Amino acid sequence: MTDAAPDSARADTDPETRTPRPAERLPARETWRALYRHFRPHRAAVALGALFTLIGAASGLAQPLAAKSLVERLGTDESITGILLLLTGLVLVGTAIESVGAYVLERTAESVVLAARRTLIGRLLRLRLGEVERTQPGDLMSRVTSDTTLLRAVTTQSVVSAASGGLTFIATIVMVALMDPVLLGVTLGVIVLIGGMTALVMPKIAQATQRAQESVGTISTALERAFGAFRTLKASGAERREAAAVEEAAQEAWRHGVRSAKWQSVAWSSVGLAVQVSFLAVLGIGGARVASGAISVATLVAFLLFLFYLIDPVSRLVEAASQYQVGSAAVARIVQAERLETEDVDGPEDVDAPEGGMEGGGAVDVPLESAPSASRAAASVVFDEVRFRYRDDLPYVHHGVSFEVPGPGMTAFVGPSGAGKTTVFGLIERFYDASGGRVLVDGRDVQEWSLAELRSAIGYVEQDAPVLAGTLRENLLFGAPGATDAEIDDVLVRARLDGVVERLPDGLETVVGHRGSKLSGGERQRVAIARALLRKPRLLLLDEATSQLDAVNELALRDVVAEVAREVTVLVVAHRLSTVTLADRIVVMDGGRVRATGTHAELVAADPLYGELAATQFLATSAGAVASPAAPESPESEASGASETSAASTGAVAP
């Protein structure tokens, strides 16, 4: 069993429900700064789209003037053919130019989303392990897939709508002011009154949108939980309960979405209301002014056309304000994800790693401390009074852990559940940083190593032996993308996977399913071991790596580990007697401390806890192990033990 993990240390989730805490709304200045960061690389394209939009708007502004001229010519019996052709040309040209501008903006909007997703994905995949354990994976995924989509409009269309709508509005106001200031005052009075009322609903749009996005994250989290344990869900008959949980999150998203739509509809309807009220007021007052001779009929007609033309710029301004409110909610969630602590993983990607190269394919750009001739020398590990806790308000998991492991050879860690064994591996890999003391690899504090350099020297097999969706070949090459076919064939034989590959319909190209669902538990463990061996590490960490293997395959892989340990430092969290007795040294941990080290025979005689573990869990084979602690049992002895007691067949030390 894995040591006490920081499940209780989830700072960004509710301690009872483990649902993500709502993202706090950002101050307006910080929101604008974040939006500009996404907008800045695309300024030229947005400016081009804005230019096309303004040209289209200018052609629209000329149409009421042409209409005024048309009305005047009708009263003087002059030819109107030229004016009609001009009006037609203005409409066609304006429409074509605005269409081009719209395409440029839509294309740029997709580029903004792509860039945001690239940046966010890069950060999320470099998060510190503690941050991932404090956050729901489904919620993080929704920020990449859903929240970034909301940036599409706010960083392009919103900017252009605000700029073009504002300029067009000002130009329209100036032109109608030249026609009749009295009617302009009436129009502005109505627009300001209704516009002020509209501004009151804008924050409600942002609030509802943010809650809707959080609910979408909850849906992703619930589905990720269900598919992550799909067989358990089926076996437990929990389909209806899980479906109800997802539906509840979907209903919550629907409620907030409807609330956002309600306030947006209020904002949009206010535009039509403002124009219609203005039209009625201008029609009444303008008609009176025409009757008094203050203005001509042509002027009134042109004014009314300009008034209707105000619908477009005012709509754009309202649209920009609405999109800003929606976008600010998404930006708050994106910024929250960007603030999560990341690792400084150096080394270029997609470069074949040297022997023991970094997982993921990054090459080590910092040379190892050892000389080139010794670059494959086994690593040494030292823990010097190491103290560790997952969070400041949680108890310590390690209380001054100290031990030394020279290389090569195999060291086994045993002890009760929660003793801190798996945490040792996490501190070596720098998944976590020690709260006190020092962790040294090759006599050098791990804090002084670059992560790429450190992890390039380590092969790690986790307890649950994760297998990724994809082909078997992709899984094997995950940590060593530059491995040759000969090297793959070699580890397949050593990990006893060659027979499995021969039985698969497409061999190494067989798709293994989500989390390796098409493989057995033992096959997944062998894939994980083969993946680690293919990296040719200097330090091999095995966390109960053979717990799901049958006796035959466990014995074969035990021999492989023993062979590897002749040249590599191997640390194992011991699960079976065969592993314990095979080890050159055993570290007994209890309560976050090292209580004893030695061989199996020495510890049975000297350490009461280890003696109790041996007496209760190694009954069938303890006598032979004490007599010859370094010698692994034969297959016959394992078979004999299995026939006598199930405890002996597993030979399990409490992890």
C-alpha cells in the first residue's frame, strides 16, 4: 500500500466533498493584463480585422447621407440613377469588406485559443506532484478544453467590437449633431438612461458564467472519476448513482448557463428598446420641428436612418461588454491554473536521451558529475535526518529519516503501512522537497541537481504500474524514445513479455486500451518494469513492482532484478519474502523513522518489529530464509509453501 498520501492536503478543494473551490474574481486591472497577454501576439491580425470592420462601418455611415440626397432629388425631379448605384455599391462593398474582416477575426480567435491551450497544457504537465494531488484532474482538463474556448471572443471580437463600435458610435453622433442638436439630445438622453440600467446587469453575467464553468469542471471531474474506475463502477452496480452525480453537475451548469443567458438577453433587448424609444421620441419631436420649419423632411429621414444605424455600434458595445464579462470569468479560472506551482524541467524535448535519459524524451543538457567513463556507474543514495510533511498544517510523515545506500546492490524497505516507505522514492525523484535534512544522490543534494539530470539517472516503477492509452510499443518507449528494436526485444525477454507480445494480434502495435485495460494486472506490471529497464538507469526504484505477478513470473523477474542489481543501485519497497531475502540490506521503517537496518537474519534476531513481521507473514519459509538469508527460495519451496498456507504463497510484508 502506498504511504499516507496528501489526500487530506488538498488546498484548492473542499475537505468534505473534494470539489474545486470557486476561482476568485480578478480585479479589473489584472483581468485586462491577463487578456492583453493573450491578445498581444495577435495584435497585427486583430488590427487588420479591425481595419476591415471600420471600412465596412464607414461605408454604412455613408448610406444615410446618400439616402438624404436621394430624397432631396426626388423633390427636384433630378435623376436618381447615380444615387441608387452609389447606394448599391456601398451596400455590396461594405458587406464584402466586413465579411473579410469577420473571417480574419475568427481565424485569429482560433489562434488565440490554440496559443492559450499550448501554454496551459505546457504548464499543467509540469505541475508539481503536490499541486496535482490537491486539484481534481477533471477540473484541470475543463480549463484547457472549456475555459480557453471563452477566450475566442473576448480577445478578438470583443476588442474589435469595442473599438469599431465606439468609433462608429462617435462618428454617428457627430454627424447627427450637425443635422439637428435638439434631436441628438433626445436620442442621447434615452440611450444614456437605458444604457445605465444595462450596465447594472453586466456583473451578473460574469458571476453566472463563472459558476457555469465551475460546474462544467465538476462534470469533467465526475466523468474522470467514473471512467478511472469503470470496472469497479460496473461491479458495484453504481451506474445509476454515478449518472445521478454527473446529471446533478450538468443541471447545475444548466442553471447557471440559463441565468447567464437571461442577463445577456436583458442586455441585448435593451439595445432594441433604446433605439425604439429614441425613434418614437425623434419621430414625435422631429415631426413637430418639420412642421415648424426648423428642419426639412430630408433631414428628418436621414436622422431616422442614422438612428437605426446606431443599432449596430450600440449592439457592438453591448456585445463587447457581455463578452468581457464572460471572458473575465474564464480568465480567472485560467489564471488560477497558471498560478499553480510548476517544476523547472529543463532539457529540450524530443531528443533521444543518452543512456538513462530523461523520461519523456528530454535530453540531459547538464553533464553528470561523474566522469564520462563512469557515467553508467551505480548511484549512491543518502538520507540525512530527513523530515517531511505534505503541507505545513499536516503532521510529519518523516521524522529524521537517515540511511545510506552505496551502489550497486539491492536495498529493501519494509515496515507497516504508512511508515513512509513510498515517500522515500518521492523525495529521491523530487516529486516533493524535504522539509528538513538532506537527500543526496552521488553525494550531491538533490536540490542541486536539475530535474532533467536527476531523473535521467532513475528508473521508477510505481505501485499501480500505470500503462498509458496507446500501443504497447509506445508504452515501452515512453521513457526511452530512442531505444532500438534490439533493445526492446532484449527487455521483452528479460521482463517475460515476449510470450505476451507473440499472443497479441498486432504484436507491439497492439492498442492496450485506457490505462492498459486490455492487459492483466501482472502484464501491466511487467510492461512498467520493461519500460524502466529500457531506460538503462543508474538507480532503479521498485514500489511493490511484482505484487501482481504469479510465482513463475515473479521468480523470473526476481532473477532479472538480481542481475540488474550487480551494476545498478536498486531500491525496492518489499512485498514478498523472496524480495526481502534477496536484498543486500534491509531498511525497517516505522512511524516515519528508520528503526533498523541489516540482513534478514540479522533483523529477525535483533529487531522485534521485523521479527514479528517475519513470524506472522513469513511462517512457511522463514526458517530457510534465516539459514540462508541471501539465497532466494527455489520454485519447489515456493510451491510447497503455497500448498501449506496462502500467507506463505504471497510472502507479503505489510507495505
